[in-house]
Amino acid sequence: MLKRDEQRLLVKIATLYYEQGKKQSDIAKQLDLSQSFVSRALSRCLKENLVKISVIQPANIYLNLEAQLQSQFGLSQAIVVDVDDPDDEEQIKKSIGSAAAHYLQISLHADELVGISSWSSTIRAMVEHLHPMTIKAKGVVQLLGGVGINGNIQATMLTHSLASLLNCDSYLLPSQSIERTVEYKQRLLNTQDVGVVVDMFEQVDLALVGIGMLEPSHLLKTSGNYYEADMLQVLANKGAVGDICLHYFDERGLPVLADEEDPVIGMDLALVKRCPRVVALAGGKDKAQAIKGALQGKYIDVLIVDYTTAKTILAK
């Protein structure tokens, strides 16, 4: 039980600090106290319930939902964004992209090697929202083959753009995402131009990835970097629900193709899992099963997702 005189002083300090907005140093001077005494007194006010602090959570901020995702799937962070129309794919991509840009602006450390899964329209939205950084990254590495059979240069441009914003060099992967055969893929991996970039995958500090569904996105279809119907059926028969860097996994997050079956040149799922920080940008109700599979596989450290999809994931 606090003595009345002690209580009176604590309340006075709390009033000057919280209601009148005075600095601790000014309070100390006014009351002839040391600043350390004022600091301890403010802590004591909280402990003795003389001060109660409440955070006002706006309607479009979903901290409880983020906490549920973090707890259930072992994420270091979940960021749930608000979207006016949950069926508007472009709005979802822009909202997630904006949140991802802000996350990168405040969390990227100097000299980190950044990997980018560059066939992603949501990651493209992130780059469009990103401002030039004041720090310098170690480099930006393309995590998925960027050459499209239709001559699409989307992946190359996106990798270059991010590297420019991060004041560093870009390392391009000069191959298609899906090669003609596993044997041809292996020959390319043994070449200098492809091999040196693929070897960098193990050094990536922060990987920016999208999460795809079994059905290829419009961007991949335009590029030519996608499986045809017969292979998609094989993947479906094996239980595939989604992919990261075009490496497919089932609802438990387990890879559905063995190394000797997989013709994709891109950061494989084992390396994704070992990467120190993987930031996944994904949204839309149709992707809920794919995102949950990636979460079950423990490939993701930070998930940036829209509200409706987050609710759907937790409800499954």
C-alpha cells in the first residue's frame, strides 16, 4: 500500500508527463528530482495502476488477426492489409505491395543480400510503391529464371528496378523458369552464367517471394514460363496446392516433385526454408489453400496478406 505522500508525488509526476506532455528532464527540474527518479516513478505508476495506457486500434488495423497467424504458424510477423473490395485482384495486389514496400523500407539492413522471385505482379506492385533507400544492400539476386519464350523482360526489369532502389548491383538468372527437360536444366546449371547466380541462393539474407496456385498466373502465361495442362494434371494428382519459385508443394507444405523430376531453375524449397528471412506477398481468397500450404511447410517468416484471405486461412 502506497503512503499518501508517496502516492501524491507519483500522481503529480504522471499528470505532468501524460496529461501535460512534459519531458522527464523538465519534470525533474520542476520538482527538484533526478531524472532517474522520475523514470522509476512513471514505471511505478503503471505497476500500481495509477496510470492505465490503452491503444486505440482503428477499424482497419487487424492486430488480433495478425497475432493469430503468428501464433498458429510460427511467423515472426504477419501484416494484414485492408482492402475495400475483397474480390478486386488489382486492389489486393496494390494494398499488399504498399505494405510490403513500407516493411522493406523500415526493416532492410545495410549489406543484406536480397533475393526476388521476379515473376510476381504483387512484388511488382511493391517495387512501384518503394522509395529510393538511403542504405545500400549487398545485391539483388533473381531467384527464378527470368527468360520468357515470348521475349518478356518483366523479371529482368523488376530485378534491375529493385537493385536501383537499394543502391546495389543486380544478379540476373539467364534461363527460363521451366526448362525443357531435367537433363537440359542440369547442363545449364553447370554453365558459368547460370551456375554463379544459383550458387548465390545460399547466401541470400532476405527473400521476397510470391505464392502461386496450381493454375499459373496471367503474368506467367504471358511469359511462357508455365507448365502445360498435362504436367499440371500430374502435379494435381500428386496433391499440389501451390508453389514458391515454381517449386510445388502439397497442403502440408511438402514438395511434390523430387529433384530428378523438377525442371525448374529457381530457389528450391529446401533453400527457401533455410533462408534467414522469407517475406511472402500473397492475397486473394483463391490463394488461401496455397498460402496455408506454404505456412504449414514453414517456408515463411513474414506474411503480408489481405484481411479476407487471412480470415479464410484461419478458418480452414
